[in-house]
Amino acid sequence: MKIAQLLSGYPIHLSNQERKFIDQHRDKIRLTGLSEQETWIAQNLVRKGIYSISKDNKTLIKQLDESKRS
């Protein structure tokens, strides 16, 4: 693990694409507004626990505590 990863505040390993996705999107994301590539990235972030899917299966909700990020 690199020092930059430790200082980033993310509790799990994230790829550059995943980190960019998190930085670019808000706390709630409509799944219909995502491209195919973004949908794939979002699925990985759901598996890692960064986002969860709403009960209506149409929205991603950020689970990451912003106070832990630098």
C-alpha cells in the first residue's frame, strides 16, 4: 500500500476510476443517468460498501463517511 492511499482516508482499496467516480458524484445518484462504464464502476463500489442501492432500485446512496476522508 502506498502512502498516498493511507492518507486518502479510504478504508478500502479503490482504483483511480472508482476514486474519480466518488469525487465526481453526489451522495445520491440516479442509476438511469449513468453510462455503461459508470454503471460497472458503481456496481463495484456497491460490492465494496461505498454505495448502497435504494429500495426502489433506482438510486445509489453514498455510505462513506465524509469526515473520514481527507
